[in-house]
Amino acid sequence: QDGIQLLGATSVFNNNGQVKIGVAGPVNRMGIIMNSGSKLNNNLGALIEINNVSTNDGIQLATTSTVTNSGTINIGNISVVFRIGIFVSSATFNNNASGIITINNIASTLANEGTAIRLQTNSVFTNANSILIGNIADINRFGIVVSSTSTLTNQSTGTISINRLSTQSAISLLATSKIFNN
């Protein structure tokens, strides 16, 4: 059971309002799952909140999918997201100049989990504004993991703040991954 599924290149979700996932009860798999070129646009003034994800990820995007955030995305701001806050695999995530992302309450202690943001397999994540990790509650393992030739770019207008890590590192770079500050 997923909160929202966007599967395929013709799947496009434009959010101009509020989307709240996991408020009334648990989401048993993913808050939002995307693949095969799907697109999610969280527009200026829009809100996405994902909580109470009992087994997997807040947002998982794969296989050329793209998230463009110009609004606010809160993951785990009220209750636990188990595995990973934002998991990007062979996909692109853009946090634009008006975009705000907060990630808290990531619970898993397993290897490759318990992470606020994980990039793998040629993924690209660009931040032009604000990412707050652990600003209100613990992240069990890593703040950000960048692996397998993925790239995290923090533009000159971008701020990444990482706090409340129970174990491990704030940022971990693995296997030819890169971080750029422009």
C-alpha cells in the first residue's frame, strides 16, 4: 500500500495545494513511489507531508523519474518513516530556490537504511534553498549518502543542515560519488 504511485512517463502530478500522507493511519509501503520517467512538481506555496510509513521510504524515485520542489516537503515531522526519507535511484531531484525540505524520525538501524537522503546509481540531487535534516527528531544512521556515481550539488543559495544523528555520518560519499558547492 502506497500513499501515491506515479508509474510511467505519462504520470505527472502537479501539487498546488496540500497533500498529507499517513495522518489518519499507517502507510504500509511507500509514501510516494515513482518510476519510469514519472514527474512530481510540488509548486510554490504547495505542501507535501509524509508520516507514519511503517516499512519503507517517504519518497522513492527511480528510473529517470523527476521531483521538482518549489514548495515545502516535510517527511517524518509528526511520526516515523521507517527506512529512508528520500531515496533517489537513477533519477533526479531538484529543490528549487523557494523549496524547503525537512526530514525527521527515520527509524531503521539496518545497513543502507536509517538515512534521510540516499542517492545511488547515477542520480542527481540539486539544492538551491533549504534542506533541514534532524531539525526536530532523530535520524537513526546517516544524514545523506551519495553512492554509485551520483551527484549532490548544493548551489550558492543552498543550505543543508544536518543534526540529531544517532549513529554514523552526516554525509557519506561512496564509489565515485561527488558533491559540488557552486
